[in-house]
Amino acid sequence: MDIRIDDLSCDDVKALLEEHLQGMALNSPPESLHALNIEELKKPEITIWCAWEEGALAGCGALKELDAHHGEIKSMRTSSLYLRKGVARSILEHIIEVARYRGYKRLSLETGSMEAFEPAKSLYLKKGFQYCKPFSNYIEDPNSSFMTLEL
């Protein structure tokens, strides 16, 4: 698997991110939807990586710098053809490695609290994330789960 920074110009990547937004909208009420669209992902404080397997897009994930010591995971999504094949784990491990390289002390994320988000939360827990209070500009929300990893 080849994981590399992406500039969000590829149609396959755009389609996967649109699928991500649609999936989040199906499982989260509008007031609890924190997924970023493509233009928001192009901000300078965000880096997005895509995982490619033999030329096919397998998944993506992004890292947003909140400050010099704290990053946030955004837009984790695995292509439906690559579910349960280790793509999300590989992207997550890559993001954690980059966060450490950048000198972050903490890596956090927001995900849904509903059943549809259980596989993601299970992965994060396996990688050492723990539930936490809202961070950055988030507020308490019964539809959100907040997790963090001390680096």
C-alpha cells in the first residue's frame, strides 16, 4: 500500500470524499456533522493522505494542526472495496507517525456516537486513543464521541 499526500485534484479522491460526506450526513444530524468538504480540506493547516493499492484508491485520512502541539484527525474513510483489509489502520498509523514527527503532544478526533461509528471507535481504542471531553471548538453533544491520544 502506498500512502502519500494528496492535493485533492483526482476524481477518485473527490468521489471518496463525497461518499464520506454523504455517509456522515446519513448517520449524523446536521447540527452534529463535523466532516469537512473538499474546499475546507484544502486549508493550509490540513494535510490529507490517500492510500493506493495497485493504482486503486483504498482510503484517505487527514491531519489538521490545531496548534504547535495538538493535531486533529479528520476525514478518515476507506473505500467500500477495501473495508476490513487494514487500510484505515495503515492510514491511522501513518498520521500518528507524522504527528509525532511534527512534535505534537496530543492527537484528537471527533466521531459519531451512533452504532455506525463503532468500527472506527474500536480501531481508535486499539491504537491507544481514550475518550475525552470536547476539545478545540467542539461542545458537548450526545451525537459525538471525542477521543485523544497522548504522544
